[in-house]
Amino acid sequence: MNSDQYITLMSALPSLGKTYHVDIPPISRFQLEKRLNLLTEEHQALLSDIESVLHWDHLNSHYDDSELIQSATLVLEQLTHKHYDTLREMILWRLNLRTILAGLRYRQRGDELNHQQSHWGVGDMEAHIETYWQHPYFNLQSRFHWIASVQESLQKNDTMQVERILFDVTWQYLQRCSSQHYFDFTAVVTYVLRWNLVSRWSSYDADKGVEHFQSLMAFALGEYQQLSMGIVVDQNGDSK
């Protein structure tokens, strides 16, 4: 697509506003998809891959940990090959968030990482977390300021507060990304990810939020059955 086509597409998308706290998204998924048809088939496929990797609750039950890691790796490789550096950084940030969150959850439960396992996380935080497993906040608090609040909420078993923190952090990050791109593929992806957040929050009530977060944590690092750390994951399964 050329710049004029991206201008046409982005101009057809309503503003998402300054907050995800809305009762109804400004555009339905059906109408959003109609506008996204302006993308090339290649970009539609790449956008779908990005959403699938980031929104793990969309994964089918047959996906296991290795499949998820492989899918994420392929998406990052595509972005590198196509020189979407900002978009790659954005996706990697989201993947790292999930890996850090899973690490906090596992450590709270008293689990130990299985260092014999080739990979257990998605993103580039895996080795760092293993090195600083016993360190408060994995020695990442200066880089990810939300870790202390999330850990405190986890210790209180306040899953809704954890969910709110993650929504706030993710929304703020995507807002910053959106301010740097206006009429290109990165702008489209950022819009869709923000829309997913708005849509997901608008469909929540307190009970759904607790259920969703517990499901998110269960899937955070895939299906861990018969691992040496004794983690058994149940499967449940929205969008981001």
C-alpha cells in the first residue's frame, strides 16, 4: 500500500479516545474488519499472525508451549526481515510483559524453573529472569515500573487489580507508539491492538475479569504438564 491508501484507511477508523474505559467500542469488529480489507493480503496475514501471538486466549487447545514460541519467533523474524523495527520492538515488549508476569506467578507459587528445558518463555527476558530468579522483581523494576504493584496485588490475590494495572500499562505503551506513527502499517497494527483492549475491557464485569486473568495466567507459558517443577495447566480461554 502507498501512503495515500494508508491515509484513506486510517481516516476511516474512528478515534479510540484517551482511555479504554468505555461501555461500547466506537467501531464493531465487523466494521473494523471491513476497513482492514483495504490492506494487502500479505499485511492482512501478518496482522492476523500478530494478533494470534499476542492474544493467547485465542489459541486452540492443541497449541502447546513449543508451538507458541515458534509462532512468536516467526512473527518477530518477519518483522525483522521487512524492517518493521518499531513494530518488532512493540511486539517484543508485549511478549516480555507476559513472560515476566508468568515468572512472578510461578515464583509466588514456589515453583522453580526447569533449567534443563530449552525454552519456557517468549521474548528476550527468559535468560535474565533465570539469572535473577531470587532477586526482588527479577532486578527489572527500573525498566518495568509496574512489577512491584503487580507482585503486591498477586500476593493479595487481587486478580482484578492486576488486570487493571496490565491494562493501564499496555494502553499507555500503545498510546506512545501510536503517537509516532500515523499513516503506515505500524499505525494500523497499533490501532487494532488498542481496539482489542477497548473491546475486551468493555465486555468485562468483575467476575469475568477474575475468570479471564486466571485463564491468562494458566496459559501464560503454555501447557506445563509433567514438568519437573510440577506445574499442571488447565485450559480455558479474548482479544488484545
